[in-house]
Amino acid sequence: VKFVKEILFSERDRVKLIGKNARRMMKHFSISADDDVQRTLSYFEK
């Protein structure tokens, strides 16, 4: 049970951190949420 909790919580924290950093980076570079974001997302989906 402890092992599963560690996996779930660490994964959730990692996703939150990635989301925060992505939003911060987009704001910093003033990236439009259209073409640039779609290209980036499609790259990571592969």
C-alpha cells in the first residue's frame, strides 16, 4: 500500500509541476495558444 501511495502521489506532483512550468513558460514567452501549443502537444503525444 505504501509503495502504491508513493507512486500515485509522486506522479500527481510531477504532473502538477510540469503543468505549472508549461504555463509559466508560455506566459514568459507570450506563446499563442494555437499553433505553437498544438505542435508541442502533438510532439509529446508520440
